[in-house]
Amino acid sequence: MGSRRGILGYNESRLPVSHGAYLSVTQVNRENIEALLRGVPDPCTGTDLVSSGFVRGIGVDGDRVTVDVRVGYPGDGVQADLEAAIREALSADAGIATVAVEFSWKVVPHKVQGDLKTLDGIRNVLAVASGKGGVGKSSTAVNLALALAREGASVGILDADIYGPSIPRMLGVSGQPDTDGKQIAPKQAHGLQVMSIGFLVPEDTPMIWRGPMVTSALQQLLSETRWHDLDYLVIDLPPGTGDIQLTLAQRIPVAGAVIVTTPQDIALLDARKALQMFRKVDVPVLGVVENMSTHICSQCGHEEPIFGSGGGAAMAQDYDIPLLGQLPLAIEIRESLDRGRPSVVSAPDSPIAEAYLQFARRVAGCLAQQPRSLATGLPPIVVQNA
């Protein structure tokens, strides 16, 4: 799961502050320390560390301060910058000589719709959806999953497009998966656990199925795959608001949905329908990502908003949801997917990969602010007569 813990070596009495954090009562002004930490923005949630609930404790020994921080998203990529920001903020207090930061992260299951319970081996299901095809939803889902894994999370991806599975080709993986007769082992690609109907049928074979067969296939792919200890399972949905989406909403516990759109009005019309569908079935919408936001010329590097501009931001404002990112339209994205090595793994230091990384951090940060699931991890209560 990827969690590292820091232990405070102090025994001072503590007073609780917001979100379960604790401050020690010593000669260093605790209110000032908390105020300084409120000035440290969390890079993934968009709010400060204290308001995000990530400050677990503060230990004080004379002029030495230890801050114990645990974030609710995979934090490998932000750890160094966040620790530096905490030290810089606390250096404003002249009474503090040294600052030690104990940093850890842990992804926990979050609340899902209705009375559904989280799935075995999967802490959180993330649905990536769009109202229409052609907006780059699958490429966004693949790079989202890879970026989350790069941050340290354990991630899987499920190709829910039964009629047109594309994930195997995008990740460069093929062949029949192994099975023990009861469960199917997911394929492995670039650190991801992967499942798709594309592994079970030839690539050029059409799936001529009616709706009930399609929804049954999706449920089987999800429930009969032996997912192992996933922080996130990213589900790449087909476009629209039909059978697959309805099955997902009614029978599969989804912690959050991400809406993919392009800037032009036609795409936004259908993206709004997808958003409203999730809201009607009580699936939290984490935000919208604007794909193909600008075109990057492969010859000169010039960027131009050929599909218009501001559409994703306007939609986010209209529905009071975060704008999770603005992703470019570049030939490198298409070429890397055709080779089976998406941008996040083929060019990890490129501006394109950085855009996907920032997008993934925002998704994980927004999910971390959702209510936790209370349906897992509790022992059964047995009442017996004496």
C-alpha cells in the first residue's frame, strides 16, 4: 500500500485541534505553530495542511519542533517539497531552532454510493467517463493510472469498453491471462494490474452482444479478477450514459468519478450529461479534466487552442467542481500509446508527463478529502446469551 510512519519521541500533554491533529503544550506558542502550518498549502488538495486534516501531531522539546504529517494520497512525489515548505514556514518563529518533519502517506477506502461496500483487494474505484467518444478518455485513464503508480500507489486499470477495448494496445500487453478456474490473474504492464475483455477475445473479433450480456461481462471482469491490494482501480468507461454506466452506478462501489471533456461546446454538452448522471446516482464527481486543451506543434512547439478555450473551466465553475487539469494535444501522446509505452513511462521528465502527474495528484488529493468508508475494517459484533 505504500505507507511510511514517523514516531514522535515526546511525552508532553496534548490538546486536540481540528481534524484529529494534536498540539503539544510547551513554551513554544502552539497557536502560532498551528497558524504557520495553516499557511502551508497542500499541493494536491488545494487547501492548507491543517484544514486538510493531514497534521497528526506536533512535538516540542525546548526550541526543537517535530511535525508529524500523514497525507491521504500517494505522496512520494511531493514529500521533499512539502517538508521544505513546512520548515520554511516554521522558520518564521524565532523561538524555533530546528524543525524535523515526520512524513507518511496512506490511501484509505472512501465512501461509495448507496449501501454498497468496497471490494476485496481494492480500496478505491475511480471511474473515468465522458459523455461522448473522441475526447481522449482512454488515453487520459491510462496516463492517470500510470501517474498514480509513479507517485507510489498500487494501481490497477479495468477496460470497461466491452465493444471497443483499447487498453491492451495502449499498454503494450496481450495474451490470455492465467486462471485457476475460479479467478483470473490480471496482466501486468508498467507496474499496473490490467484487465480487459481484449485479453479474452481476438483483437479483430467484434463483440456482438446486447446490453445484458455486456453488463454481465463487466461484472465478471471486475469480480473474477484477482486484484491484489490496490489503492486505486481506474475504470475506463465507454462513452455515453447507457447500460455500462448504469451497472457501474448501481452495482459497483465507486469512490469518485472523473469527467473528461475537450474545450469545444459539443463535447461539453455531453460531458455535462455524464456529470449529472453520476450526481443522480450519488457517485461523487471529483472534477473535470480538459483534454486537448491546446495543440502543441511538433515542429516549432507553438501552442494553440484549436478546439477553443475555457470550456473545462466554465463547466467546473457552473457545477462547483474542481478543474483537475488541462492536458495538451500532442503527437507524442498518440505515438507513445501506439507503441504501448504511454507518455508517463516513455518520457517521464517531459512537460506532457508532468501535466499528467499534476492531474493525477489533483485527483488523488480531491479523493482524499472525501468522507472515509465506514463499511470496511470493522470486526463482526456477536451477541450471545450467558
